[in-house]
Amino acid sequence: MRKIGGFRHGAFVTRKELQTLSRIRLREARALARLGMSDGAYYLAGYSIECALKACIAKLTQRHEFPNKERAIDGYGHRFGKLLEVAGLEQLLLRETRIDPAFLRNWDIVRLWKPDSRYTVSDAAITREFIEALEDRRHGILPWIKRHW
């Protein structure tokens, strides 16, 4: 097994690697947005959230555990709702959206992302709003997820 760009090629990704990938995808999204490449920025920003949620799932994985097949399959998906469910964060998210209206607004922006966004054109304002909803220090989606990863 060899390392490529700091990651083990041909192996499962670890929780720490998913955390790092989340940060990298967000940096790449910001860079593309600054260059006016909104489509790619929007797409990669969504993968930042996906990697962060998968880091939360990895945190729950027990060594030598034989995982539930359905849970494992859902954990490899791309839909935020399913990833939140597998990570055990659904109720915490619901609670946060009830007590923090700014967080709810940010979640309403972020939850619309789909991996199929790679086939769509994204407006610069929408991309900027999406990235801001991720990064908002007090009410952002990524800071909230990071509290659980």
C-alpha cells in the first residue's frame, strides 16, 4: 500500500483523513469561488460536508466490529439526511434548528446540495451563500458538525 498526497491508496479512509479531506474540499471550494468558478466551488463545498459527516460516522465505528450491512451501505452514500441518520446526529440537528433560527437558515441552504450538482450551473451568489452557510462561525453547518466528529 502506498501513500498518495498523504493518504493511503487502496485502503479505507480513516476518520482523521476524512476530517482533513473536509478541510481540503472547503479550501478548494473557496479558491474556485474566488476565481469565479462557481459550479466547481458549489460541488466541492458539498463534498466538504459529506466528508465531515462521514468522519462522524467513522467516530462511531468500533474496532473489530462487524457492521450492520444497511448502515454501512448508507454510510457510503452522498445524501446528507442518510449520513446524519447513520452518524446519529438527526435529533441533535433537529434540536439545533429549533433553538437557532440562523442555523436553520444555513441548514436550509446546505441541505439542498446533491452530488448531481456537478451537472448543473451554479450562480456565484448561490455559491457564496452556500459557502457562508458552511463556514459561519456561530451558526454554520461545518462548525456544528466538527463538534461531533
